[in-house]
Amino acid sequence: MIDSVIQGNTRFLHMDQLRYDNAYTEIKGHKVPSEKVCRDLIKAMPESSLEELRLINKTLLSLQSKGTKREVIINFDDTVCTIFGAQEGASVGYNPRYHGRPSFKEKIGIIANTHELVNVTLEEGKHHTNHGFLDFVKSCEEQLPENWIIKRVRVDRGAFDYDNMLYFESKGYEYVMKAKNQAWIRCFIDYVNQREHLYPWTEIDKTFSVNEIYAKMPKWDKVRRIVIIRKKLPQPKTGQICMDIDEFKYEYQAYSNKY
């Protein structure tokens, strides 16, 4: 597991790559275990051992800090770990690749740019990203050295939730959250497109362009910034004559700076 991390393979799913590295297996002189063995090892550990691992990780982060003040950005994400077989604790949930397969769900908090691990969980596959999300955020806060200050957090759309926004704002964090493809988001897109003289698209490159709008949902207590990213889709090559009309795919991010 340590060798995998040194190679940059920090996820269990990618640890199997070392099994097929002939030079590595020759140096080690023994058969390399599968990523399932690594998962089973951690799963078999008592909770006290897992807490010791978190304490070790916290100590390593403190040593890394060298007592200096540092602003950090934390990326929060989750990963589906598909199980081929029967394992205790696995369950059938959202699985974009293997529909109907039992799986585990990993929540993970990582320092942006340096990829330093803050905390990780292994949960039932049926758990949604937002299940216990704020508790996980708070556990990550506790793992950080005292002289590290959270400047910004990035969150995937699974945890796009108003209560999460309020928490980040109460802590003074800047945040970037991917928004779910909901009706109110599509209304904002239509509004922007119908008033392009007021909301001109800024081209990033030949594929992507970006726009923004400040808006307030009925449940929200104030206006927040919605950033809309538009991706130009390639024209299908069917061999038939077709109208030259650009088609777009939209992605949405809502984020708030400190007020």
C-alpha cells in the first residue's frame, strides 16, 4: 500500500497496477497482493487501530506543517468501490459503471495541489454523498494542524445542499460546489441565453465558454453567484446534410466568496 502511494496510486482501485509491474515484483521477490487484500486488511482492523492510523496521519501533517501558518484548500469527493462477490458491509447503491453490483462508498478529504490525505471513510455503497457529510467535514477540520487555515473547499454535486452552504459560510470558508441538474438551474441557463446582451459568454477556448449570474432561490437567505460552464458538442458526422447549429452541454457550479 505504501509503495502504491509512493507511485501516486492513492486509491484502492489503482493499487492493482503494481501487480503487473515485472520490475517491481522482481525486486520484491514475492507475489503482490490484490487491492481486495488491502481493503480486507483495513476492514478487519478494530476501530481503535483506525483511530491510531488517523492519529499517525494527523502527526505526519503536523510535522509537514513545520509550525508555519498555511492556508489550504480541501477537496471533498467520494468514490464507488465495486465488490465482485459477497462482503460484509457492502450494499447495492449508485454505481455508474456496474449497475446492481454491491459496493462500498469512500468519502475522502484531500489538500488541493499537494494531495495530502486529511481523512477517509469506508461506508455502505447505498450511502449518498451527503450522508453524514458535515460530520465528515468536521472530522477533517480536526485532523488539520492548528496553524493550518482552511481558505476554500471544493465539493462535488452529491453534497450540493443548502445546509452545507450555510455551514461553510458560518466558518468563513470560500467554497465551490457543483450544482445538481435541477429545474431552477435550467431556468437560470434559459434566462442567461435569452438575455445574451446582458450576459455575454466568455470563451475559454474552442470548446468551453463560461457565464455567471447572481441569483437567489426561495429557500436561500441571500443572493449567491452561479457560474455556468458551457461545452460545445462536436457535430455528428452522419454523411447527411444537416443544419450547422451548435449544440451545447452545460455544467454548473455555485460558489460564494467571503461576504
